[in-house]
Amino acid sequence: QVQLVESGGGLVQPGGSLRLSCAASGSIFNFNSMGWYRQAPGKERELVAGVTRGGSTNYGDSVKGRFTISRDSGKNTVYLEMNSLKPEDTAVYYCNAENRISRVVSWGQGIQVTVSS
């Protein structure tokens, strides 16, 4: 069973920055893709950013130009660099990964990001 552990969340002022980390229990190249999703109270979970095994990235429209997804294969970790944060970015952020062989999607436990003055 894959384990994904998020870290780096917290409270930040509007316009500030945070970096989230997602550490996987095995090689990130075991996954077809890894990504970040978020869910705000009363809203559906939405894609924030994703990266494929080949390195292609995609972003949700609301975060394009502000957020960057990256990975460190040596640390089995995927990052989400979040800049110019807005109050509407407040949500629980989840890391996920799709297994390359089984296609099973695993989720982290989620981490709170709050943007408020």
C-alpha cells in the first residue's frame, strides 16, 4: 500500500507563499502521475496541479501562473510551490498518485492551507 504524506501547510497572509511537500513511500517513478487536489468547505474537490511520469505538468485554471509543481526523484517527493496566495486558495490540499501497474489511485491525508490576514 502506497503511503503519501503531505507537509508544509499552515496560515499565510494574502500575497504570501507556501511550499507543500508530498513524500511517497516508494519511487515516484512507480506512478503514472502525481498531483495535488484541494477541497474548500462546501465545494467539490478540484485539481490544482499534476505531473506525469514523463514530466509533463498541468494546472487548474485558477492557479496557473501562481503555482508550480515539481518533483525530486531522489527524495521520492513532489512539491507544490504556491505564490501570490489568495483567500480563495484556502482549502485542504491532498496529494494523490496513480500506480503505474495497477492504476490504483492513492491519497494522502490532506493538509490545511489557510490564506487570511
